Amino acid sequence: MEENRNWIDERRDFSEEISTLIIDNQHNLTLEAMLDEYHPYDVSQAMMMVPSEVRTQVMRRFDLDFAASIVEHLEEDAIICLQELPVEHAVKIIDHMESDDAVDLLQYLQVEGEEVDFLTLLSPKKRAELSKLWSYHEAEIGSKMSSSYIRLQMDMTVKEAMKYVIQTAASSEYISILYVISGHKLVGYLKLKTLIVARAEEKIADIMETRLIFSHPNENKEEVALKMQEYGESSMPIVDEKMHLVGIITHDDLMDIVAEAKSEDYARFAGLIDGEIDLERDTLGDSVKKRLPWLSILLLLSMVTSVILSFFEGALTTSQGAIILSSRLAIYLPLILDMAGNTGTQSLAVMIRYLTSSKREITFKSMRRYLLRELGTGLVQGLLIGAMIFLMISLTNGIISGTFFETRSIITGLVTAGSICIALVVSTVLGAIIPLILNKIKIDPAVASGPFITTVTDIITLSIYYSISLALLLPLYV
């Protein structure tokens, strides 16, 4: 029966259901109680589906904490919702939001060029919290930490601690882990479950865990997220140089950081300079500024391909036979370039995935082992693809010329197959070694994007193909 109920819940259109509920009960004073049965995320999505005048009316009537929980889940749509409200009411809602969510919202408003300076209108306490978070760079974990958690004094008894937790739990976002301090210094932690089952007269100092896993506010947020994953922690305390507790990072924050990192890596892999994709706010000018620099670099690299071709042009136009050879080489050139580019991109993607997900430091031994494996992969792929190419060329030439054992056709097939074999080996190793080198010199390996690898492999493959072909085939055509 429970399974059937869950099956039905998963398929319910909560947004449509809640939006209908809001419209039908917009004047009902018990609307908030009705909506309290739903998750705030579902309520937030439904809220953007109702007419603006209905949304404004009900938002003004909601309890500020309830309204804040809705706005926290709206992300960038929160701008629309708050701009519809009187400034004083919007400020009150922001004042009741979690600090890290409020910072994100104010940054959205700043980007949108909002004339009202909401930060200066907030309560002194909230303004101080947000200013502290705003003082950290976006890449630092301090910009993501939360101040909504429970601190217990080390000399408390379990009874005193339980009483304090009950008093403060309603106003704290995170209560699963309770952090223990002595003065302002972090000395331990304990799970809420541990506190509940402990005897009333016991001291917090006697039941707390002292094996602390912590980070500092200036650490890179992605490195802290990786540390949380490594230790399997649901939260992590953030401390200053004196071990004073300044905030925490929760599992929700971890998920946001991981999602942002994946989005940035994908953008860089696509060749966007600043690693950001924002379809809602990016203008035509923004799109051009992000894409043009990288395309310009690729254009310069592609010019090298043209220069290489010009070097071989003289040898391929000296006679009628050389011209015939030139046309035959051109037939298979796109095939070789595409195969080399594809295998290089595959190797690049695997290497970047390994570097970004590896929990261990990349040593010289592991680097060598990986490169040898990629070399072997490229060689096996090259031999297999080369054999298929040889068969395809021999079969095609045989059908066109009427003979399957013509010397020049066989040698052309062997040269083309050999060229593609070498090209696949080189591009596979290149796709692995470039991100390894970038990672070693502390540059994000994602900047070695697919287009970059493809262009570089084109240059190398072209040189290999024409060098081998001119050396072995030209004498047969002259």
C-alpha cells in the first residue's frame, strides 16, 4: 500500500495542484496552513505560475519565515517576486532568509541593476552576517558558509544542552550535528542522536567527539567539497586561524558547489573563457565576449594547418601524377582528421574526469601508468581502425578500377592505414598528457577543451599523413 502511495505521489503535478489551491483560496486566512503540507520548493514553483496580483497578495499575508522559505527556493525568480512587493516588506523577507541564500539573492539584484540598496535596509545583525560572507571571494568556501547552526558550551550538562537545543532549534537551519565550543574555540561536536540518548547528568565534554575535520574560510570551495565527500561528512565546520568557529558547510551547500563546478567545467570544455553559462541574463554582447577570444585562438592555431598544407603544395603540383596523388590524399584526409580528433577528445574527457574526481594526489608513478595505458589504448584502436581503413580503401579502389590487386591502390591503403594508426596513437596520448601537464602546473585541465585538442591533433595528423604519403607514394605517381 505504501509503495502504491509513493508511486502516485511521484506522478502528481504538485505545481498545478498548489497553484490552483492558491488561486481558489487567495482570500482564505488558513492558506498558509494548507500550503504547509507541501515542500517549500513545490510551493515556490507554483507561486510563479499564479497571476502576479495573487502572488503579491498572498506573499504579503504569509508569515515572514514561511515567505522566506519560498523565496529561498526561487533562486533568480526571487527577483520578480520581491520587486512586486513593497520595499519594506521585501526587506523583511530577506531579513528572515538564510544568510548564504540572501547573499545569492542580493548578488542577483546587483547584476540586474536594482536601484534599491537592500543591504543597507536590512537589520544590523543580518547586514553584519551578509557583509562577512560578501567579504570572501566567490571561489572561497567562506562565501558559501552558513551561520545557522547550534553551538553548545563544553561545560554544559546534557539536560542543559537539551533545553538549549529545544529553545533554538526552530530558528536554526541545521541541527543534525551540534558543535561544541569552549569560549569561542571549537573543541568538538556531537550528533543530536547522541545527545538524546545520553544521561541527563552527563557533561557535554564527556560525550562529545574530538576528532575534528574542518576547513578555513579562505580555502577553495571545490577542495572543501571534495574533503567532505572523502570523509563522508554531512556538514563541516569552518574555523579561523585561532580555531574560532565562524560557520559551517552543509550537505546542501556541497551539492550546490558540485553542481556549479560541473557547470563551469562543461562551459570551459566548450571553450567559454569565464566558465559560465547563463541563458537568462546573457546578452548578445556577453555571448560574443565569452566565445570570441577562444575562437580567435583556435583560428590562429588553424592557420598552422594552412601553413603546413602550403609546405606540401609544391611537391603535390610538380606533375600530373602528383596532382592525382594530391586528389587521392584529399579524399581520405577528412576521415583521418575526424578519427584523430574524436579519439583525442575521448582521451581528454576521460583524463579530466579522472583528475576532477580523483581523491588521491597524482604521482609520477600513477601518471606514467595512466599514460602507458592510453598509449596501449591508442595503439590497439589505431591497428583496428587502420585495418578497417585499409579494407575500405582496397575495396573502393578495386570497385572503381576493376582490379583488387593494383600495386598503387594497395600501397595507398597501407600508407593511409599506417598514417591513421600513428595519428590515433599520438592524439590519444596527447589528449591525456595535456590535461596532466596543466594540472601539474596548477591550471584547470578543463581549459584543454575539445576544440583545442581537435585543432592540435589536426596539425600533427596532417603533418604525419602528408609526410608519410609523400615519402612512400609520390615516387609511385611521378
